[in-house]
Amino acid sequence: MPAKDLGSKHSCFKCSTKFYDLKKPVAVCPKCGADQRESPALKAPSEKRSRAARPVEPVVPEVDEEAEVDAEADEDDDEDDDDE
């Protein structure tokens, strides 16, 4: 178990080296020197996320008026046949 005085454990976003920040205000990778504040995981949300957050408009199916008229005509014909 690591000593608590080593600070927070990090994994470098460039070289994947695991290291402790030694309680320093800026976590810098000891192997490649990358500043971990520049990590892509810590940047502001991308445009993809903001697009996904927008409400989706409901899709209204188009009504085929000819099919509707034909269906009504068929119903009228069926009613006439029942009367006879």
C-alpha cells in the first residue's frame, strides 16, 4: 500500500506512465514531461456532447390522403352490403 505522503496517483495521458504528483500543484509526468492539466479528458465537453443534449423533435408520420379516402370508401361499401 503506498504511503499517503506521495500525493495523488496519475496516469500520463501521453505515455501511460503511472506516477504520484508528490503533492505538487502541477502534475507533470516524470518520464515525458507532459503537463497533466493539458489532458484531453479534462478539456471542455466537445460539440458532440452538446448535440446529444439537445431535445429530439418527434417524427410525425406523413398521412397518405388517398389511402385514407380509399379506406373510408371501403367502409361505406361494407355498410351498404350489411343493409341488404
